[in-house]
Amino acid sequence: MELLGWIILGLFAGAIARLVMPGRDPGGCVVTILLGIAGALLAGYLGRLLGIYGPGETAGFIAAVLGSVGVLVIYRFFAGRR
């Protein structure tokens, strides 16, 4: 259930990241939302690694949005090089 919570949080975080970083995305909205899920998972993993979140806690919404924006920046950097 915890992983499902991160995925649902990532859906919303990806949509917010898309609004925060307007512009052309090489993959479109669906890819941006998938990157949001990856960002939320990354934020949760890093939060646990750093000891911010406990075993039963999900990443906070702000951390998920920041993770999504970070993943989106990295994606745009590498996708824009082609």
C-alpha cells in the first residue's frame, strides 16, 4: 500500500511540476506525469535514506513536487540534447 501511496502522490506531483515548469516537453503530459511518479519515489527513497521519513511514512507532497521537478529538469536536459 505504501508504494501505491507514492504513485498516487506522484500523479499529482507530476501535474504540479508541469505547471511549475511550463514549456515544451519532448514527451508530453503523460511522460511528465510518469516522471512525477518517479520523482515522488525518488523523494521517498532519499527521505528514508537520509532518515527524514520512517518506514511507514510516505514522502511529503512538497518533497514529491521537488523530486518531480528535479527529475523533469534532468529529463529535459538529456532529451533536449538529441
